[in-house]
Amino acid sequence: MSAEILRVHPDEPQTDRIDYIVSCLRKGDVVAMPTDTFYGLAVDPVNLHAVENIYRIKSRQKQKPLSLLIASLSQAYELARDTDPLLDKLADRFWPGPLTIIVRAGTKLPLRSTANTGNVALRIPDAAIPRAVVERLGLPITATAANLQGASECTHAACVRDQIGDRIPLIVDGGPTGRAQPTTIVDLSLGEGRWEILREGAIPTHEIVMVLQR
């Protein structure tokens, strides 16, 4: 069975359509939707059956944690444990935007949702649709790329349909995403003010270094 395609305005998401997306997430569905980098697969991260479905759909290694999209810095503090002042620096400069920050996870998330690492990767996307969904759901949503393992990431809904349209019930079509680069990933989970850039993406390394070394 092919996925339902739901058109949503990328800048001013229609309230009734956001409500419909949230209802799908609440019943455990996996939903593909655009972010500011690639289309991602969203589920409620505390629904472990839905989390397992993402790993199955993508044939993803289960030791790889899933990143989460949030709507505010306060939500990051609710999900993190022993937050680092460097989080504030990075968030102030780069959120909303294509920066994923890894922190130590607090107790609100099941350990399975962190792939048993005890860490969680967070970001506030510069995209209205996922932020509206998170605000309406009242929870973060997962954001792993909506593509098959080893295949190219998708910047438009048709690509998602072609790759995994027979594996998920709903694809949110918000038009093309704003970028064709992945997020930059910074790890702040090391403690004691230490940090590491795990992947350079849409934000260049030198910009991260300038902020963190102030």
C-alpha cells in the first residue's frame, strides 16, 4: 500500500493538517516530513514500537541513536542531563538551524530511544512544519533522514515516496527543503567543557570553533 501524500504549506502550516499529523504520531505511525536539510522520519520517541519501526524501515543499525527535533531551548534542558554552558552558546548562534548537538540524556527519554548510549542528539530546525508538529504534540520528534540505508537523502517528497513510500503510511509534502547538506554535529556529552565536531555539514567547522572558543 502506498503512503498518503499530505500537502502542507512550508511557511504557514495549516492547523488542521498539523492536527492530523500529530494524531498519526500519537497512534504510533511513522511520518516523513521536510526539515531545513532533508526529509526526515518522525515518530513519538517515547513510543518504543514506533522507534523500532524506524530502524526496521531504514534497515538501520540499532546501535545508532536517532536525533530529535525540538521547538525551544527550554525543551532541550528538559531532555538533557548536566547541561553544558556551551549548549547556550551554540543554541544562541545557530538555532533554529542545521546544527545537531549531542548532550547527555535525562530521564524523560527511554534508554532505547538513545540506542542505549545515554546520549541524545537535539536540534531546533529552521522549518515551520516540524516545529509546529513538535509544539502541537508537546514532545520532540525523531528526525533521522527519510531514506534507505546507503541511499541518497531526500530533499523533496517524491524522493521519499520512491524510496520508502510502500513502508510508511504518511508523507508530508512541504515542497523542497532549503538545503542539500546534512546538519553539522557537535558532541557536548564528553563533560568538563570538552567538545568534538563529529561531522561538518551545512555549518562550517570554523564557525563552530569561533563560537566555542570565545
